[in-house]
Amino acid sequence: MMAASLAQGASDLNSGIDLQYVDPGVRAQDDFYRHVNGKWLAATAIPADKGSYDMFEYLADKTEQQLRGIVEELGKSVDPSDPDQRKIADLYSSFMDERAIERAGLEPLSAEFARVDALDSAGGIPALIAHLQRIGVSTPYTPQVHQDAKDSSRYVFDLGQDGLGMPDRDYYLLDQAEMKKTREAYGRHVAKMLALAGDVRARSDARAILALETALARIQWTKVELRDPVKAYNKYRFSELSRLAPGYDWDGYLAAAGVKGRIDYVIVGQPTYIAALGRLIKRTPISTWRAYFRWQILSDAAPYLGKAFVDEHFAFYGTTLAGIERNRDRWKRGLRLVDSSIGEGLGRLYVAAYFPAESKARMERLVANLLAAYRADIETLDWMGEQTRRHAQEKLAKFQTKIGYPSKWRDYGGLRIAKDDLLGNVGRAREFEYQRNVDKLGGPIDRTEWGMTPQTINAYYNPEQNEIVFPAAILQAPFFDAAADDAANYGAIGAVIGHEISHGFDDQGSQYDGNGDLLAPPGWFTQADLDRFQAKAHALVAQYAAYSPVPGYPINGELTLGENIADNSGLAIAYKAYVLSLAGRPAPVIDGLTGAQRFFYGFAQVWRGKERDNLLIMQIKTDPHSPDAIRGQVPEMNQAPFYDAFGVKPGDKMYLPPERRVSMW
């Protein structure tokens, strides 16, 4: 079936390409990313309050201004028939009232500190952990309620490793100079924060906390190990947990967590970690655990305390870790709190004001074209045999698409917000969300639920529900421009759509069937097809690992594999969908660029971005995505249509011999 075209008359549309940023001094055949974005890269400075600046940040800034207008207007007048409006206004007001926050000091934390001070033995740790998890404080492991990966008809309570104050175990364990420097800064930061809170043993407590977190880091799984969903699915009946961590009061934890009586098993993501944690709890002095939990409470609350705490918290997490020069304006931080606490309530107002119905309709047609291209491509893939091909088509047919905003908005009726109680609001909002999730246990799967708010500049694929989700806020230029010709939109948002769909078939998503059930290896692949797929994947790992955005810090090709597959596959399928959309007609030439050229320009310009080195290092260590400059350059080198569009030949720097190009789709 021929895919429907999105195009209006070509004469009515612009190219969708920011030609003002093209650097004619850089050949497209040598460095396509800098050719498309060179003038922007040369002229743009990273704002002082950011660690990076790219098109996601650009749209986030634009959307923040829109949200600010909505929220500040609510401060003047709310619709009494909409209870969310008063909650949004009062939560934002409680954050913006700096005088009240300074007057309150640490008093709002006194009950939590007293709870920790009452801890007199390791036997009380499980119940304390359960309580802190309810109010969103970091603990050595964290629960998550989600669809059971091996039973798509029910929800499960999942336990995963956590509890570090720095971004990853590498920050505690590696001997690289930058890691050592950061560790030393973290120790000073912990001591200073504790001293601000009146701890007379701040330095010794900081040393004990750092030593405990280092011990946690040693027993945690690496980011690459965490990517294996089969390895991370370990089902334990409640009665079996005592064998995993003997002496740990699992009954007390499960009761305090509110899950007893709702379910009879949990999924343990990293059993070796939980077992080692049980031993670590026994051999660590209770005084160290008290210091650790007090620190976690204080650190978590710091952004909502007085100026001294806010500044010191930012000095480490903003400046030391990410290289950011100054904190974000207070109104921006206030909006972030509202978004994380009453996100869909705010999103409902945002969609009504800023998301036109025609954008959703055009996006739906674009997604349909991408799915049609995938259906056609599956039939021609050189690494899929007939059995795997059939299963791939079955999975694709079950894909669910969500665009713009949820069909059913979240109910915040049980959330109490007080205009004069910031920390209380933060805790109640977190506990409300915790309980909302726990209440799902034992009930049917809600497939209308969203994992992002409509105002989020992002998109995602959820393998457990086999769905692709595109929030309203990302459907803006340069990702999606309703006034632009199809080519740029296919290269931009089309590649994003293709990216998300491909996650259903990458090294992780391919382990789930169309219902969202996790299968034993080789999943719905035959072993021979899986071997061919993995050979291509290994080549992609090596290709990306050759890049070091910061000297001495190469990209981890294994950690970024899924996203790199998606970037390359999404671009390939988006181009095929664009060709399908032309229905055999020649693409118009606009601004002197052919349709194929505009397609690739559209792709490269959405990855315009700059990052500070500190943040790049953190991204390389922790983020499954490659940096923007890599995402906007490497995928083109694997695409035959790119070579044709720009006449790339041997000797050009963008040229890869055909045998070195990695083509999944």
C-alpha cells in the first residue's frame, strides 16, 4: 500500500532548513555536521546556567516561557472548577517565597532527622528505607512499579541498585585524574553541607559517608551489565528473599512499603548487589548508616532550603560535575518542581494553549508512513530469515502510538498542596506519586498511561507496552515544522519516529514480543538471525568506540549500542518513508537543495549542540546516548542515499567503504 503524503503544494512550503547556519567553508563531503551547523557552533555560547545547549534545550527554553505565562497567570486568577489550577499556583508560590523558606530553616526536616537519629540497630534500616523511598529520598536500592516483563497482564514491584551521591560507580572507583578530583570535591561538599546543618562531626561523617558509598559502588553492576533485561529479571517470592539477604527484615520492609497483601513476589534487578548489601549492612557501624541517611535527606532537600544550601548543592552538582557557571533562575526551578509534581495538570493547560489539532493529525500521518516503511523493509533485510521476519511483522502490527497528550488525564484529587509549606509539598507530592504506583499492584494494566508529560522535549519507546510516545512539546521546529516541506520533517521528526520504532527491534527491545513479554534468548529471533544481527551490532560498537569527544574518554560503544542502532535505523527508515511519501513524484528543489539533500540537512540540524567537558565526561560515563555531534554525523556515513545525495567519494572524510558501513535497516 502506498504511504500517504504529508505535503501541501511545494510552492506553499519553505525548505525547513536554517541556511543561515550553513558554513560554506566546510565541505558536506568532509564534515557534514559542521557544514550544516558551523556558523551556529561558532556564534553560540553555552548559557551560563546550562551544561549544554542544543535543540532540545532551545525548545525547552521556549516551552518554559509558555509554561511560565500559564503558571503566573494562575497566581492572579484560577478557575474554581479546575482544582489542579489552585494546586499548581500554590506549589509554585511556595517555591518562590524565599523569605518564608529562610525563616523555616531546617525545621521542616526535623521530623525526618529525628527518625534517623532514633535508628539504634541494623534491624531498623529496612523500615527506614521504605519510609524514605515514599518521600523520594535516595536509598541503597529503589523500588519501581511497572508492567511485569514476563507477564504483560500484571504490575510488579521491582528493586534496583541505587544510593550513590555521584553519577556512577566509576566516579568512586576509577583512578583517572578527573575522577579523583571529583571524589575529593564530593568529600568536601558533603562535609560543608553537614556543617551547614550543624553537624559537629561533619568532616569525619563525610569521610564515613564517602567510604560507605564507595563500598556500595564496588558491589553495583556496571551500566553495560544493567542493559541486559533478561539478566535483570529475577523473580523472588517473599519467602525467598530471606535466602538472598539473610537477617534483613524483608517482612518489615514490604509492610512499610505498602505492598504486602497486594502481591506475593518481587523482581530483584541485581541479586548479587542485594546479597552483598545485606552483608555490608551487618558490618557497617550503625553510626555510619545514621550519617548516611541524614546526608541523603539533607542532599535531597537542599534545592528547597535556604540560599546557603541551594548554593552549595549547586556548586557541586552544577559546577563541579557539569561545569555550569550559575544556577538557573528561580522561576525555572519552580516550574521544574511543578512539572515533576503535577505534571499532567500543567500539561493539560499547555496543550489547550499551544498544541493545535492539525499538528497531531499531521504527525499521525507521518507515523503511519514510517510504520509502512518498516513493514516493507522487514521483507528485504539481509539478516532476517523467514521465521524471524514473520515474528517481526507480528510485533510491528501490535505497536501502539501516542501523540501529543494522554487520552485520560491524571487525577490529582488526593494531593494536598499548601501555599506556605514548600518541603511539605515536595514530600506529599512524592508520596502521592509513590502511592499512586503502589495502588496499581493487583490491578489491570493501564495502557493509556504516559511516562512523560506533554510539555517534555523528548520521545520514548516502552518495550513492556510496545508503544512509541511523542509528547506535544517536541512537535515544534526544528523537529517538526508544519510550514516546511516534507523532506526536512522526515529528516528531523521522521528520524525520531524511526528511532523510537527501531527500539522494538534493537538488542534490548528485540527480546520482547508484541505484547511486551520478555522472552528467553534468542527471543523471537532464530539463533542464526540473532548471530547475524549481533555481528552488525559488534561492528557498530567498534565504529562508535573510535570517537573520543573528550581526550581520554572514548564513547562506550556497548553502553550506547541501543541508541546508536536507533539513530542509524531511524535515519534509514525515515528516508525510505520519505521516498514512499513522494508516491513516485519527483521531489521539488527548494533553496537550491534537492529533496534528499534537505532530508539529511533536516537530520543534522536537529543535533546542533555544544556541551561543557565536565558534562560530556558524565554523559560518556552514564548516558546510553552518544553526544550530539556524534549523533548528527556518524549515522549519515552508514547511509547509501547520503553518498548519492552529496556525491561523497573515496578520499572525502565522510567516506566509508561499503564493507565498513553498518546497515541494520
